Amino acid sequence: MRTIVTTVVLVICCALLLPVEATAQQKLAQTGMKFLNILPDARAVALGEAFTAVPGTSSSLFYNPSAMAQEKGITSVFISRTNWIADIYHTHAAASFSPFEGEYGVLGVMLQVASYGTFEETVRWGNDRGYLDLGTFEPTSYMFGVGYARALNDKFSVGGNVKYVHQSLGDALSSGGGLILGEDGNPVRASNSTGVFAFDFGILYSTGFKSLTFGMTVRNFSKEVTYIKEGFQLPLTFRIGMAMNILDLTNLDPDEHQFLLAVDAEHPRDFQEQVRLGGEYVFMNLVALRAGYVSGGDEYSMSYGLGLRKDLGDVRLAVDYCVTPYDIFSNVHRFSFQFGL
């Protein structure tokens, strides 16, 4: 068993080192609908988003759907709010249900809505100001999906999501520097919105050595999306990771002290490869302190957070907070709440 674990660890370590060497020759692609990259769970983000191999609840739908199969209860509800840069707000919600004690798997639904605020709509015009004021518009983005996860045995779980992603940038009113008028004399509007189905896949493997787990996921797999004439891909991402409560190697009481160490290697379509590292200390299954690091980030590298968890009989509650300091932009704050039975 020790030989198997050592071999697997070496493979993961090699996979973590390969991206660093490949970055120099990597050809990056442009992607759209980047709001999909804004992940919700304050606990996960505080760990540097090194969450691929962490057994979870309904929030795992946004990270690795197979981890949802490790849910201990019958149902789980997750809600999150992210105060993003430039007064942009992201709201996430997810719910999972495990009928018949998970014998037939776990079903889940998830939702993400991005709020960009209100923008003034103008068009160039030959007046003194040089433009006409056409009022305001509000771009919208949302994602809705369903997921399924199942534990094939006591070590191996698989899962996947099917989701519909939609984005609207408002209606275009101008062409060639002026307005196009219809037969009724009113400006002709052209819709700048599009939608596409996307898919996520994931696996989670428990080695049987203490709490050591490995995970792999592919997110945002879809066909090319087109806005009028220009096409682009969704932000496809591949991740592998490992996680373990390293205090399992000691004689400390796990009901008193836990320290989760997690590491992910990420290969995105539109950015250089990154290594993500996170640590979480939990005292008396009640208070959690977290920190995470991301290599190769343009504007941030560290995240910090804390959380409270409490079991009230069969009811499980968790409240989490995370802050991510940015170099130029204001700090990003996340709040999430989970409820389970």
C-alpha cells in the first residue's frame, strides 16, 4: 500500500511541475463568458480554490461534481454572494438531494447570476455633443445546470453537470456611426445575446491511506459560441488535485484538531498554468481558519478566510467568509452559507 501511495504522489508532483515548464511555449486562446470563472464557495476560494479533491456538498457542483457523492446527509443547500471588482456582483445557489441513502446517486441543481449594474446607452451623432443619449441598459449573464454524482464503490466516485449558459450585452442601435431606422421610423435594434449548453465532468478517488484523496475535473466543455460574426470558446479548464487531513498522521483527536492540506494543478484554455495550494485548520469541529496561494496570478496570489460550522442534531450549518486582496482593484469579498440534513 505504501508503494502505491508513493507512486501516485510522485505522479501528481510531476503533473504539478509540468505546467511551469510548458508555459513558455503555450499558445493561449481567447474565451468569453468569463463570469463562469468566478467561483462561489468562500471556503474553497480561501483555500486558493484548491478544492478538486475535497469531498463536499452541493457547492461541489461548481468545482468537482463527483465530490457531491461524498455528501453525508440527505440534502444540502448552498448560497453565496461575491462582491466582485468594479461593482460587479455574483450570486450562486445550489441544492442536492440524495434519495435512498445515496444508493442511486446524488442529484443536484445550480444557478449563477452576474449583475453588472446599469450603463448609459449612446450613439455617435452630428450634434454639438457628438452623440445621442438613448437611455440605459443592463447586461445580464446567468448559468443554470443540473448535476449527478455517484459513488461506484467506497473509493471511487464520478459525476457530471449539464448546464445552460446565457449572456446578453444589450441591444445594438448603431451601424456605421448612425442609427438604422425601420419603416415605422423607429431605430432598429439587434440583439447581442447568445447561449450555449456546457458540460462538466469529474472523478474523486479515495486512496484508503488515511484521508488522502485525488480528484480530476474538466469544466465548461462546449461548442464554439458566436456573437453576430465573432466566435469564441468558453473558459475550458482542466484540474487535478490532492487533499488530506495531515493530522491523520499524528495521534491528535480529530474531533479537536484537523488540518486540511490541498493542492491543485490547473490548465486553463486562456491563461498560463497555475498551481493552487490551500490550508485549513479546524478547531473542535467549530471554527476554521484558512489561507490559500495561487502561483502565476496577475493581480492576486493570496486568499484568507474563516468559517463556523455547527451540527445541531441532524441539521448541519456552515457560514464562511473569504477576502482576496488585489494589487490594483479593491479587495474581493465572498460570503457563503450552507444548510444540510
